[in-house]
Amino acid sequence: MSSVDSEADRERERNRATVRRFFELPICDERRALYAEDGVKEMATHGMRWTGQEALRRGDEYNLQFDSGWHHKEPTIWATEDPKVFWVEVDGEGARSFGGCDPLPVGGPYVFRITLDNGKIKLLREWSVKPTPPQ
């Protein structure tokens, strides 16, 4: 193994640890700290985008208003040839409040493309299906 391969392998493992930690944590300051200062989160399905720590904080506050107890379960993480890029498939579930009504249980599959630099998330792009009640 060349030193270049070893460097790429170390970088990939450092970045994979960040991705794994992201999916272990609920929406909170510790999870937001996994992003770079200029990190970006995009919810491609909904046309939403937050850039930088302050915008990410506001996005978290928005999500917490509507998605109580939301969590991801059983993420499958795929590395790519680029040690900075990962794809993740995961199920999400929790309760969502619509228009001031009582929260309803929802869940569904999600796909993420995550680009990192030095163990920090630079871009997290999320695709989801319309939330549906769990079966």
C-alpha cells in the first residue's frame, strides 16, 4: 500500500466516523458541530437550503417545531472512490405536527449525499419521500 493510499484510507475513516456520528445524534448542538463553519444542508425534495452555522441553527429550530422525536434508524453508509464523499440510505421516524394539530406518527426512507473535509460536513444533501404513517 502506498502512502497516498494510506492517507486516503485515514481520511475516509475519519470522515466515515463523522457520518456515523451524525446519524447517531438527534437534532442538537453536538450534531450541528459536525458541520464546517460554512457547511451546507440541502433538503432537495423540499427545495430548502441552509448555509453556515447560524442558518443551520435556525434550520434545526424549524425542524424541532414540527418533528418531535425524529430519529434515523439503521443507516447504511457507502464510501466512494473519493474519501470525502459518502452516500447513506436510512429510515427516519418520529411525529410531525401539521397546522397546530396533534403530532402524527410519520416515517420513510431517505438518501443522503455527504461531502466532508477534514472530518467536517461541507455539504449534506437529503432526498426523502413524502412522510407517511408507519405500517
